[in-house]
Amino acid sequence: DAGITQSPRHKVTETGTPVTLRCHQTENHRYMYWYRQDPGHGLRLIHYSYGVKDTDKGEVSDGYSVSRSKTEDFLLTLESATSSQTSVYFCAISEPPTGTLYNEQFFGPGTRLTVL
Amino acid sequence: AQKITQTQPGMFVQEKEAVTLDCTYDTSDPSYGLFWYKQPSSGEMIFLIYQGSYDQQNATEGRYSLNFQKARKSANLVISASQLGDSAMYFCAMREANDYKLSFGAGTTVTVRA
């Protein structure tokens, strides 16, 4: 199994509070991703990183920011949490493919966030 | 626009029978990859099988096979000889060339009955 951990695994917070989720990898993979999973929507990309300090937005980035100061850590921050951000958050990692379309993404265990 | 469509929210299958999970996709890129992931009730995402748009043969991995119909833009997952442990949610996903992001479908929940 790819070495990916997420912390915390569960969190309950109140509307308006800041929240930071951490993804840590031991695989030295260049690409890291944050997804949220909601019923009926599958997984949707929030932000991703293609290197240290290199990040870009995904399809549901509003209300989220990210930072990556070193290869192994990718942080997702909710500046002011809202109830609509109650979700399960997954981190994933991958290497860029070389001469092939195949690049498997390896997923972390997920963080269940509840915003009251 | 939705790139991946999974039209079956839930399915029941009898143990030892085969089940087909539908997935259609939308892309104008001739180069793309299709992935299936399994998510059991424990929550982790498990990679199952991959099909590249230029692959001539349908992908197979053990009891999993991918029925790839390029002209119809469909990539259905077939699970043969279902086991109780196959009960899970299954996601179809696609990556287009020069884009490292995966687009996921909404998922299909499979329940295997003894």
C-alpha cells in the first residue's frame, strides 16, 4: 500500500471556524490531490499540486485553499467552514506518466468532516 | 459538463453470478485512460482496472474485466463470479491526455446476496 496518511480522520467543527486537513505521503510522488466525496457526485477535485509550491484549482475550489511547502505534505484549508463543506475528503498521490496514459492515483484513508 | 456517467445508483447480484456496471464517458480527446475503483464500506479507494484509449484488447484483472466500446464511449466493468466481499461502491473515472486529474462518475453501489 502506498504510504499516505490523512489527519485528522474525523472532525466536527462549527460554521465559521477555520479547518486544516493534512495529507502526508512517504512515496515521494510529485503530484498530490484533494477530493471531496458527496452522495450522488462521486469524487470531485478541489485542488491539486504538481510540485512544491505549485498548485492549481479543481472543479470545486471555492472556499478552499491549499499549500505545499514540501514534497510529502499537502494541506487543505477551509478558511471559514460552512455546512455545505460537510463531506469526506480524500487525498491522492500520483507520479506523472511517462509515455503512457496510465497513472494510477493512490488514495489516502479519507477524513470525515462535519460542519455544524 | 459531466464527463463520466454511471446511470445505476444501486444493484443487487446473487453470489457467484456476474454483474455489469455501466459507465459512459464524454471526451473529444483521442487520448485518454479509464479507471475503475472500488470503495468498500470501510471507505478506502481501491484501484481495480485500467483501459487506455489505444488499447486494442479489453483489460482484464482476475475476476474484473472491462468491456470497452470506444465508438459508444462506454467502459463497463464486469465482475464475474461475484463474492460477498464484492459488495461496495464502484467508481468509473477518466483521465484525458496532458491532464493528470481524474474525473469521477457518481458511483454504483453493488450488493451481493448470498
